[in-house]
Amino acid sequence: METSQIKKFAQEARKVLLEGIENKLGLLGFDKQGYIAEEKMPVKGTDHIVFMGKVITDMTFYDKWMSLRERIIEKGIKEVKEEAAYTWFNRFVAIRIMVKNGFTEPVLEYQSASLRLPRIVADARRGIYAPMSESDRAYLMELLDNDALITEQFTLLIINYCHRNPILSACFGSMDDYTELLLPVNILAEGGFVDMLNHTEFITEDDYRQSELIGWLYQFYISEKKDEVFASFKNKKKAEADDIPAATQIFTPNWIVKYMVQNTVGRIYLDNNPYAMDIKEQMKYLVEPAEPTPAEAVFHYDDIHSLSVADLGCGSGHILNEAFDLLYSIYIEEGYNRRKAIEDIFRFNLLGVDLDTRAKQLAMFALLIKACQKDNSFLDAHCLPRVLDMGIASKVRRLNAEGGVAELLTEFFAGANKELITETLDALALMEQADNLGSIMKFELSEATRTAIAMRSREWKEIGTDNNKIKMLLSAFDIILALTDKYAALVMNPPYMGSGNMNAKLSEYVKKNYADGKSDLATVFVELMPEHLVKNGKYAFIIPPSWMFLSTFEDLRKNIIRNNAIDSLLHLSRGVFGADFGASSAVISNTKNPEAYGTYFRLIERTFQEFDQKHLQLLFEKTLDNHEFRYYFTDYNKDVEDIVYSENGAKIYYSGVSQQNFEKIPGSPIGYWVSEKIFSRFAGNLALSAVAKPCVGLQTADNARFVRLWFEVNLKKVGFGCSSAEEALETKRKWFPYNKGGDQRRWYGNQTHIVNWANDGEEIKSFKGAVIRNPSFYFKPSISWSDISSNSNSFKVYPKGFIFDVCGMSCFDAPNELNLLGVLNTSFIAKIAKILNPTMHFQIGDFKKLPYLEVNTGNFSNIVQQNIAISKQDWDSHETSWDFEENPLLSYINKEIAEGETRKSYKIESLYNLYTTDWEERFMQLHANEEELNRQFIEIYGLQDELTPDVPLDEVTILQQGEIKVGDNHIEFQPDVVVKQFISYAVGCMMGRYRLDKPGLHIAHPNPTDDDVCTYSYNGRNFTIDDDAIIPLMARDTVFTDNAGERFREFLKVALGEDTLTENLNFIEAALGKDIDTYFVKDFWKDHLSRYQRRPIYWLFASKKGAFQCITYMHRMNPYTVEQIRNKYLLPHIEYLGTRIAEMESRAATLSTKERKDMTKLQKDLEECREYHDRLHLIADKQIDFDLDDGVVVNYAKFEDVVVKLK
């Protein structure tokens, strides 16, 4: 089944139906908000109805219309449209499926394609139609007198057909009266829904024979509603009862359903019938147990009717369908005939429960179609599958509200004692929440009460009743009995919904009743499943893998490990449900067996790697056939057809895994791939929490207000290097370094942010929502790591002076900081971290559980110190470090100057070669050091069989700003990146941010003095800082002498010498792939924006298409800067353009074609610049002054549309 094609059909069908229903509502007098004018309401006479100027003889129209109006008032017009659309969608699709399976006449197919005349209408015109009421028949005759009324004829006939068809009536029930009015006006139009059904290429003939087709179609049909619900979660909206079905229904890939069903129902049957080889051969996904199952751990049944299986969140019945197939084969194996097998399966073996009435209807339909495919005697729907929904909840609420329930129960039970009445009343009170809580309801019934309910329900159903309240009780008791029964097997893809998205009543109930699984509905179901099982029964589920590792689910894991036995588990990559969150599917026995051994399949290597689910299926199948199958996940390509064995690939199959071992690891993660040696490292060592103090820090509640990148503010207001809060207070500074985590980087770095901690954090401490955690550790040196990392965790040192936040998690007071840092960055800890938590997060709780291991070899700490030094040198070689001193290329010249060995000129290519040689050596040294740390650690702890010291080159975390590309065994430097960094530094020198003759920052504050901006000498040549910190980014042929390209050439002359200017420019332009002027015009500011994380310090003032543009240095701006841009740069440029145009116009008769094009462009540029001038003038007149403390985003926005947007 090609589900992507089916999805297109379902989503398009929804749009078509909703559009048609909206138009129909308009014809019925309702506007788009559901309102109706008084004059548009129908008026009922004795034998006719007057409606919007028309006379209607169908007297049922009035009541249907009034019912529609009441429903719109109750639910809103949007919900009414949705209800009507899915009602028609489900019924028409069901009819089409029945037709394609030969179960009914092709009533929807066109008799005449040109007229789009459905067969049901064509037959009626020939006098052939199903029996109907006398009034309907009379109305039909009236309609048939007019051939133009095809839609009206079709409406009456198809509604009658739906009521008369046993399967449609049994599964979908009767339609609400008003729904009959809302058959879309475009239902028979070209491109309408019937037309789509008749002509779709998205659904194949084979698809129609798959009973679960209607379930797939419905899931895709509601997928857009699901998207709307999830979008509302982002806006802090909670899932109300009506939202839960759309938010939680996910169709499970068939092979995983087979795995779950075969290893629960199928395994129980084989344990009781070990020689049923025909059944065993049918079960392609059966996993052989790691150890023979002892007799006392088997669920032994006397009667096949006891082999019951339930899905308590069945959706549209995919799992029920697969269970039916297996049970049917078992019944046939046991000698039953087809009819009796199906009837008994429906009556005794199979149960589905779902919150959603629509899903329940589809599940019933799919099961009946499957039954009819095996025996068409079920076309009369004489025996129905047991699938229940929670639609009864609203009726229970009304019943309880009306009162008299105790008396009704006395009648129901034919007399009853107080305990029976009280317990039943409590159960009915809980049933009021059935449409919100669904199958997680826990009914406190004694065995006597449950037996009484079951017995009297059976008796009432046998004798029958016209009492609607008794009927309502029977429906409610069906749910109560189902949710208090015990089953041989439970198989589920439970609903997924985090606790944060639950509505208040659902959240409260979950917290009260499901302490272990409360964080997600999926794990709530995992917690409840054993409660609904017989002893030694089996349950299976597929849910996200977070339950296996996260501390949130530690108690749930421990409960399973101590009280159940994990038979097998599939640990799956992302891709089971598309681009999802990964999945895990487990089969677990309700058997208390502390020494249980399970079989595990590791169908994943990297947390974020996405697989096509068909390849996951292949991987599982091949591993089942060959337990030694290995796969090289790194080479995965979603476009390949096959999954191929690789000798060097990862191990997939893990058998004989003792679940007792899981509790040896703190938090009891399901670390099935962990070896005994690794387990022993946990068992024999202290946890890190025993020797150090890991913790999270400050949560400001408003980072936009309190946090900046360090280069945004006045550097004189930043307090670096404070040892304590007291020292920070004494500095009178406002901003202090802030450890906010950041990208993956080991040893040193990620020092970019500052936080407002003025007056000991006075403003943050008084800010609502801010959380001040662990302030006693503020400003202390630490080892830190980021919460989120897509690869292995990376640890680094932070010197004194930092406050830290919730993402920059930190460890303090380590006994031997260098030793600990080295151990933390070994491959051993990387492996352990992925055992403790293989998700994208590695949090404080995970860190605390790491084993504390020491390495006391003589040079271990020395190697760590060298790694820190190399990483710091790399970090500080970039101008985005506050300890940046000089551009790396110029460092070689500065070294010579310092040593008195000056030369007249330098070649940048030679400097570049020195740079690449030095940094390749440092890179390889760091790489070798990291491998040596691994080697020493592995050797000391005897882990040679578990770990390799190898470190991939792409995991070495220096030169991370694009300077290199990593090959298999080498690195390649990227000259364009290095050159762009050099150019950026050059612009900094022009602006006065840096000086060639002094290290570090020069002007990073407002209002520089004359001395700050004076001309200075470098290597015997004078360099002039730009007087107004405004530099045009224009083509070379402009009027400006301080254009960026010209200023850069002057910089090259001063820094490298005039003799090598041409050669140096050639090298730079070759690296850039363009001339320097073009680079400044088109690319410089984009690179600057990226380098400074979209918080630029050089602001780009530009007309709409860049006919004029210049940058100005934020720290040197003042209220008159914009006027300077206008008067000193823009107006002269406008004058220049006018002069050029006038000159060309004076010789218009002799202009060449190219010159005419040039003149046209100049004219457009002039018009653009004049328009820009008008806008710039308005901003200049405001004389904007701004406070650097407010940050770039706020201050930049003050200049409105005269600066280029920070996209």
C-alpha cells in the first residue's frame, strides 16, 4: 500500500468536502460564522415549508434544519462542517471498498461519465431502487419528474442506501438528521468527491482489498486537524476531549503490528501447542525466546476462548485486524469452520476500545470487511466485533444530572444491596469523564459488584427493553466491564501526548492514578497494561524510546524490571512514523521473574539518523534470519532498495540479556547492549555526585531582556574575571560572563554571552518568573557541558568569572579537575553517557550517575592541560572571542616586529601557508592527545574488548568556523574562510575596533576620544582610522575615496607592504572567487551577519536594491550619524549619478546599445536613491540616540526601513 498516495487523496478529499459543505450551509441560510438572519429561517405550514422564497414539500426538512441550527449553536459552525465532512467521507469510502470487494452494487459508479450520473440514480430512473418509507418514495417520485435534479435525487437515494445496508448501518449507525441536509453541493460536480472516488489513481485495486485501507484514509484525512491541534500546543493551548483523537491517532506499520501480535497471541498459543508448526510458519516475525520458558511462566488456557486479546486504544483497528487474522488461523487449526471461527473471535477473543466514535466505527467496518472476505454470510452483520467507544459519556452526564440513578440501578439489578449500588454509582460518576479519560479509567469494583453487573447486563440484553435509560446503562456497563476484565494479551500503539498538553482534568487524573507513567499518555498505558492481564499474559506496545532511558520514567522501568519479564524489544531509528522521534516496540510477560533474559534488536546507531521504515523492516527481517547480521549505519542511503550485510557493521541482535543488570546502572536504563565489564564499572565505583557538585544555574525568564552577546554592549560595562559575587558587586559593572552552553566543543570555548547581574542581580531577582539556582557557585571555575548535543557529549573548563544557566550545566569542586575533565572526554564516558541517556539531552541527573574513575598516570593531566591550551588558542584566534588579540595571519608579522626582524613587505600566501602548517599541527596534536587519553584509560581499566581509542577527525572540536573540511584521514583548509576572517579584521581596523600596532580591542565603547581615532604607525607606515566610522560598500567607480574596496587596498599596503599589493590582491580574490569590490558590495555584510550571530556590530544602511549602501560601526554611532550618511555620502552619490546621466544624455544620439543600458540602470539607481533619501531624511531628523545595553535587536529596529533587515 503506497501510503503517500493515499495521503494525497485523503487530504484533497477533505478540502473538497469542506468546501462543498460550506457552500451548502450558505444555501441553507447560514453565513460563514454560523449566523442566520430572521427572514432566512424556514416557516412551517400544514403541508409545505416556505424557505428563502421556495416552497418545500418534504415536511422533514423543517425539523432537520432546526436540528442543524441547534448543533451550530452548540458546537460552532467549524465543528459542524468537520462532522458532516467526515461523515460523508467515511460512508462513501466504505461504499467504495464494499463495491471493490464485490459486497454490494456499484452505486457510486457513473452510468454515464459525460453526465456524471451515478448508478444509483440511473437505476432509480428505471424504477429500480431499495425499499423506503412511503413519504420518501413519494418525494423521490416528485424528484424523478425533473431530470435536472440529479443531486437531490442522489441525496435521497444514497441516504436511504446507507440506512438500508446492514454493514453501513451496523458500523456507522443512523446519520443525524441535519447531516442529511449537508451533502455537499459539489458532490457530483467535476472534481467533486464522487468524481474523485471514480477517477482516483491514488488508490489501487489491491488497496481496496486491504481491510485497513479505511483506517489509513481516516488517519490522513484528520492529519491536517492533527497539525492544527499540535500548532495550538505551541500557543500553550491544552488538548480538550475533542482534540485528543486527532492529536494521538497514529497508524502503525504492518510489520511492527505483526511482530507485536505474533509474539503475544502467537507465542501464548505456541507455548500451549508447541507442535502447531503450520501456525508457527505463518509467523514471520516470531522471536525465539532467549531461554526456554519454564512451565510456571506460561499462561495455560483450557479453552481457546480464553486466548483473548485487547487493544485499549484501538483507533481504526489496525492491530485488531492483525490479531483477527492470527486468531482466525488458530481457530481453523483447531478445527472450527469459518463462520463459527469468526463468530467466536468476535464474541470471545477480540476487544477494541477507543475514545473516538469515528475510529470505533472504522475499526468495526474493517473487521466486518475482513470477516466478509472469509465468509460472505457476514454481509448481513448478524454478528459484530466488540469495539467500544466513549460516546456514552455525555448521556451518563445527563443521567447523573437528572437524578434518580440509585432507583434506576435498583430496577436494573432487580433489587440490590447498598455496597452494590454505591460502587456502581461511583463507576457511573467516573464514566462522566469517559470521553476525556478513555481507557485509563480505573473502576474500584469488588468482584461481587462486577459479577452482578455482568450477569444483569447479559439478562437485560437477552430479554430486551424499550427503556432508554436502561439501554444507556447497558452501554456504560459494556465499557466498565471491558476495563475491569483480564486478558491473555494486550497489544497497543497507545496515544502519545505529553503531560504539558493535557487538559486540567486529564492531567489531574493521570497524576493521581499513574505515578510512574504520568509524563506521557503513552507511558500511562504502559503502566496500566499489566493490570489488565492474566498472570503470565503478555503485552506489547510501540512508543517513543524515551521510556527506556529518561529519569522521568525510572520508576516505570524499575517496576517492569522487578515485576515483569521483557521477552523482546525492537529499538528503532527515526522513520517508523516518518520524520518522527524514534520508536521502541517491546513484548513483555506479566510474569515476576527477576532472572529473566530477553532478546533485543538494536535497529539504531545514532539518535538523529532517520531510516525509511521499509529499510527498518528489512533490517529486522534479515537479523531474524541471521542473528550474526551486521549493518554499517553510517553508509545508509534511503534511496537504496536493499540493506546489505557489512562485516565492520554494528551488531543488531542481542540475546540472553539479563534484565537484572539494568538495575546496576543508576536510573536503571534499558541498556541491553552494555557488556558485563561496563556494568562492573558502575557496580564498583562511586557515582560522580559523591565527589563533585553538578548543578544547573540561573533561569532569567526573559533572556531578551537580561542576556546579550558580549560584543553588543559597551565593553567598559562588562566585568570579566571576578572570583565571587562580592568582587562582582565591587566592580560596579552591569554585565558579567554567562555560560549558556552552546555548540559541541571540548576542552575550552563557548564563551559568548553576558548577563545583567548589576548590583548582585537585583533586577533579575525581582523579575517575576526568574529562578536563581545555586548562586553560591556563581563566578567559580567549573567543568561544563551543554544540555543538547546531537553527537557525543563534550566537556570543557570555564575559568572563574562566569554565572551559568540551565543549559550551561556545570560541575564544581571536583577533587582533580584536570583529571576529571580528561576522563569525561574519553570514549568510555561517551559510551556511558549514551547508556544513561541516548537522547539529545544529557542533563544534571545523567551526569550525577556517571561513575567516578581516576587515571593516575604521570602525563594524563599534562595532556589535558595541553588540550585546553590548544582549544583556547583556537577560540581566541577568532574576533568573536573577548580575548581575541590579532588576526592569525598577521601574528607572524607581529612576532617579527616584536623580535626586531621587520621586512618591507609580506606575501599573504606565505602567511596563509604558515597558518595552515601551524594549525594542522595543532589539530593533529589535539587529535593524538585525545586518542592517547582514551588509550591510557582503556588500558588501566581493561576495556580493550569494549572500546577503541580512535577518535574520528570530525569529532575534534577546533577550527569550527569553516576553516577546514575533514576528509577520511586528513583535513583540507578552506582559503576563502581564512581570507574572509582577515578581511573582517581589516574592516575592524578601519573602524578603530582594532589597531594593527596593539593587541585586542581598541574602540568597543561610545564616544571615543581624538586620541582613540588618531592616525598611528605600523611597521613604519601610517594607518588612518576612519574619521566617522562610515564606510560605503559600493562599486569602485564611485565618487567615494573611502569606499570599502579602496580602504582595504590601503590596509594591505600598510599591513603587508605596497610592493606586494597586486600579488596579495590576486591571492585574496582567487580565494574569494571574485574581485574585492564585488565581495564588499554583495557578500561582506552577509558574512558579518553570520559571524556575529545575527547581532551585527556593523550596521548596513541601504536603499531597496543596494544602489546606495554603507556600513557604520555601532559602538561609534551618535545622534548625528544618519545625517552624516545623508549629507556626506548619499547626497554626493545622488549628485554623481545625476552628473553621469546628464553627460550621457548630452550625447544621446551617439550612445551605443551598452551605453543606453548603462544609462537606464543609472536612471533607476538615481530614482532609488532619491526615494531612499526621503526615508533617510526622516530618520536623520529624529537624531536617534540609543543605549548599547538594550542590545542590537532593539537598537537596530529603531532605524526602521533605512537599514537592511536582520533576516
